[in-house]
Amino acid sequence: MNTNFLKDIDVKKIAYLLGAAIVAYWLFKNIKKTIAEQNNSLQNELSKAETQAAILNSATISKARALQLADQIKGAWGVVNDDEAAVYAAFNELENEADVYLLMSVYSFNPWGSKTENLQTSITYRMNKNERRKINDILAAKGIDITF
């Protein structure tokens, strides 16, 4: 056996090559993951855009009106008492599921800088079971199969 073989091996070069291979593998893996995440994000955005277009085409209220109704609901939330009548009135204006989805898409409530609430969270958190049942009855009377 050639004993000079071990003497001729440059350990530093092997370490550098091994390190470079590990870094290259890590970069390849992360770039591939990032590309997949971006593709998924793009697909989700396209899906959201298609869904929003379908909602806007089917809604009986405008986006501007949905924003007004969202503000009406947010204004109904009080520190001690809520104005449930204002919430019910907002839901009475909705005629179909697209209207509800449009309202849900524009509603965002961030009280006192806390975590942002969506419509479902606000209603669940701020209204009791009987009050939520009234909203669900309003929607059901119009043939809307969405519950809060």
C-alpha cells in the first residue's frame, strides 16, 4: 500500500470542499422551498382575487356600502353595553351569501391597538348566544346558510 497517499491528501482542501457542498445543498434546499412558497402564495392570491371578483359580481351591496356596514358594526361595540340593534340593522341589509362574504372581507376591528378581529371573532366575542341567534335568524330568513 502506498503510504504517501495519506501524506498527499490536503485536509484543508477536503474540508473546504465538504463545507462548500453543505452550503450549496442548504442554499439549494432553501431556494427550492422559497420558490414553492412563492408559487403557493401567488396561487392563493389568484384564488383570493377570483373569489373576490365572484363575490363582487354576486353581491347586492357595493364594496363602499359593505365598508359603511362594517363601520356601523364596529361603532356598535361599546365599553359596557353594545348597540345590538345597529348590528342587527346591518345584517338586515344583506340579501345573499355574497353580501355576507363581502362584509366579512372588508371588516377589520382593532380595538385599543390589540389583536385585529375579523367579523366572526368580533361577533363571537362581543355577543352572547341569544344575540348571535338573532343574527343567524335574520340570515336564515333570507336563505343565507352562514352562521355566527
